[in-house]
Amino acid sequence: MAASQKLSHLLQLADQGPALRAALAEEVAELLVHWPAGYPQTMRGACEALLTKAARDADAATRARLRVQLCSHPELAGRVLPPESVTQGLIEMARHGGNLVMALAARLGVDEKRAAQILEDETGVALAVACKGAGLDRATFSALALLARPAGDRIHAYAMLDAFENVPACEAAQVLNGWRDGRTTVAA
């Protein structure tokens, strides 16, 4: 099917209302994952916007299927899935011993080496800065901190969790941007 015909078909599905929202979301996700060589890259933006809207309006089961469908494309998943879906995926990955470094790197927009450094920080401050800078909530930070670096005792766990409250959001966003473009190190 020609690119213009495909886009027209997808837009028609979008106009059909919530009944076809799941089918639309899954079809657009499949298209984005297996982007045809002959399709213009400019059409990707429209498809991502369409998937973002469809995923936001979809039920939890559809979003779960989309997470599975997009698991090999974490950056795309981070752009199009609602934040709770992405953060829940991070927590589930940490809970089940998955590759949290890769998923965190994609979610934060940093390279895997930097994501590993963030997770290796025993104080939890680097993870607090990263989470707060990326707009993740305290519950997500707490789950990641405790699952990724289980504290030896309660005092250490509380100190790690308090790190989130002690990080100003504006400064956290600046530090995270520095990590993204390589201007600062995690230790800074």
C-alpha cells in the first residue's frame, strides 16, 4: 500500500472512535517498528502522534500489548506510550532482573554507560537526580532505588529515599541535560 494510502487508512480508523482504538494503536505500532523503506520519514511524525493519542486513549490491556510490541524499541516506547506505562515497565524490569540499564538509558535519553553509573551510585543521589530531572515521581524513584540497589539496612534505605526530596527539580533537569550531552559526569 502506498504511503499516502496507508496514512489515509490510519486516519480513517482514528475517526471510527474508541471501538477501533486498540486496532489502530497496534497497527500503527507495527508500522513504526517495521517502517517500510519506501515510506517518507516525514510521515513517521504523524504516525507517532497518532500512536501517542491512541495509546493515551487505550485501555490497560492494549497498552500492555503495545509495551510488548515496542519492547525492542525503548526510545519509541518512551515517546509514544503514556508515562505510567513506561515507568511501570522500568519497575517491572527491575523487579524481574531485566536489562534495567538499557531501559533506563532510553527513558532518560542518556547512553548506557551513564545509565549504569547512575544505577551504581550507592547513595541513590544520582538516581534521584535522574528521576526528578526526567519528571518521574517519587514512587517510581523509590521502587527503582530499592529494587536496583537493595539497601543493607533501614537507615541506608531511608537515606537513599530521602535523596529524592533533597534534589531541586530545576537543578535535576539541568544536571540530566548535562548527562545527556556529555557536559557533566555522573559524579558531578
